Amino acid sequence: MRIGDLAGQRVAVWGFGREGRAAITAIRSRLPQLPLTLFCSAGEVDAAQAFDATLQVRGEEPDAAALAAFDVVVKSPGISAYKPALQDSGVRVTSGTALWFAERPDARVVAVTGTKGKSTTTALLAHLARSLGVRTVLAGNIGMPLLELLHTQADLWAIELSSFQTGEAGPVELGLITSLYEEHLDWHGSRERYIADKLKLMDVSRQLLVNGLQASLLQRTQGHPHRLLFGQAPGWHVEGGVIHRGTQPVFDAGLLRAPGEHNALNACAALAALEAMGFDALAAAPSLASFRPLPHRLQPLGEQGGHYWINDSISTTPQATLAALGSLAGQQVTVIVGGHDRGLDWSEFVTAMQAHAPHAILAQGANGPRIAQALRAAGIAVEETTSVATAVERARVLTPAGGTILLSPGAPSFDQFHDYAERGRRFAEMAGFDGHEIVGIEGLGVA
């Protein structure tokens, strides 16, 4: 469905975040006379009416009867496609992502998804392509809705897609899957549906690039006729702390400002994607050294009070926390875990802690007691606190001078904060840094 196809239809927009505003603006630019209804929260009504006085604004979550009054609903990514109101209403559902892909079949797109690593990999791809002088757009779930760039021209589009968006994309020249674990079970309803939704990218990708180190991902994608791998020889992979292309050593991973072997693997993914799109990845590889880590992703804040502080607030799965701890091997680390409880399985984390526990573990937030119980049952020392703030205060006491205090929650932030970015800024402030200095992602849009 294209924007022009909305003409003469009864259309509602559900969600007034940045995606919702971008959808309203794009529709208005093409169909200025089309009546639009917006469903948003009660607290957003005044802002919505100020944004577009012609909107009919309803400050409520619609039920099936309310949605059935419309022909099409343009929903924001955070609105689950599996909500009973959508399922039962019979209304046709689209999104800003779907509208953009329908409008821009000409775009050369690398669509990146994965449970973890997708934001860094997408940003690395854009950074490397730009180092070659390729006019590149960085957009999507990473922070810039595609509809804000509806008329932008570029040689390459590096687009991050969340699991909420993978079923709305395509076709794409290259799909890239960085990893696949369980997450967002509250949106998808089950682990199986989450995985199935992620893998919808496979169906719309002319070429598919996947992490060759994850056996389950390899098994699930083996039927794609044009599958490429990273992480394994003879392709782009990490060996002995060096990024290789086949047998050729290319870049010392120790020069990456984004620490950890998982980030070196993200760099391999970006280089492999660049190469798959026909660009000179070997020539671009030295520019890895100038890539700045994204905020809230193993972001070193500096030294304060005799401790080193690292903000990994983007960590919303136990696997991400394990990767963060792995990047700090050999250091005395106090890790703060816990947050909004999505019911994720922490058994892999517990098993890893039995083999290599950090100096101290502080479990906080809504799922803190559940994490602590699992750790104690396995004989692992853990201390419970009620919040990030109290965990920070205990970390100061428990961590020896020169040690590292790591916020890597392995859980979403919604029990205490608006989002992971607010959690990261507040953590920085609690540590004694200026949270306002943690800026957004560089390079969004076209360059």
C-alpha cells in the first residue's frame, strides 16, 4: 500500500511518538484534505492538536469496535500487531515502515535486524560506506523514522529494523541478521512468534547475510537461496583478536573504540554487508578505528570516586549482559542487572556466572528478586536492591578502588524509566557525570 492508496479511505493513526508524527506529516504532504483520526494517550492530546489542528484526536486506546470504524490503521512500531483490538476489528493495518518501502522500491537497502548488535552494525555499515564517499542514509529503528526521509536520495540505505518492523519491510537487496535470542515476548506473545517475526526479513531479502556462529540461526535460514555468512572462514571473521577476510588479516580488533569480541563480530557483519553490496570493504576497514561507540552500548563514562563507570543501558537481554561482562574479562567488575520483567530465561546467565562470576552482582528492579533467586539457587553470591539508584550506592561500597561499575541490566527499563536512554542518563548522573553529555546517535539521516 502506498500513501496515495489512502485517498478516499477512513484512516486512523495509532501512536503519537516520532513514528506517528512522521506518518501524519507524510500523509498530509500527499493527501492534505484526507480526514485523519489519531489515537494516542490522554496526556498527548494537547500536543497532538498543536501538532496538527485538523486531526480528530482521541486520547484513548481503541477497542475493536472503535477500529472497525476505519478502513486503514497506520500503527506505530510499539503497538503490537497481535493486540486483540487489531485482530478482531478486521481493519487493514499498515505502518510508516511499510508505506516507505512501498514508496521507495528504487532504494538500495541493507536491512539489519537481530536481537542484539543491530544498532551498532547498522551504524558501522553507514560509517564505513561514508568513508568510501558513498552517499548513505542511516535510519529506521536506530532513531529516525523512514518517512522523515521520504524524498531523500542516496546510494545506500542502512536501515535498522526491530522485530516489530521486519514483517513490514521489503523487498530489500540485502537482509542482515546479527543474532537471534528471545526478547519482546510481551509484544509478540511467544518465543516462537518472536523468532518467526524476526525471520520474516528472510522472505523479502534478495541476499541474506547471517551470523555463522549461531547454530540455531544457521539452521533456520538454510533454505535461503542466496545466503552469506559472517563470523566464519573463509568470510569476514575474528581470529586471535584480529578481523580477517578469509586468511587475510585486515584490522586489529583492539583498535575498535567499541570494546568486546561481540563488537568485532558486528564490524565483520558490517564489512561483509558492504562487500555484498558491491563496495570495497578492504578499503573501508581502516575507518573502523574512527567509529564512535553508540550511547548506552558499553559506553565508558570515565573515572569517578576511584571507580570506572560503564553505561550499557541498552542491554535488555541476559545474553547482552554476558557479552558486556565478556568484554571486561580480567577486571574487577560490579554489575547491576534487572529491570522490567518480560519473563526472559536467565538460566544461561546463571550457568555462565557459575564459571566466571564478576566481583559482585547487584540485582534490582521488577525482576531483580527472580534473578537473585536463580543465582542463589546455583550458589552464586548476589545482593538485591530496590532500584538502580540504590544499586549504584551499594556498588560504590562493594567495588574496590580501581574497579569497574557496569550497568548492564539484561532487561528493559519500563519499571523505573521511560526508556533505556533515560536509564543510561540517570545512571551517569548517579555516578557523578553530566547525563546531558550523553548525546544521541551520530550520523542519522543522509551523509
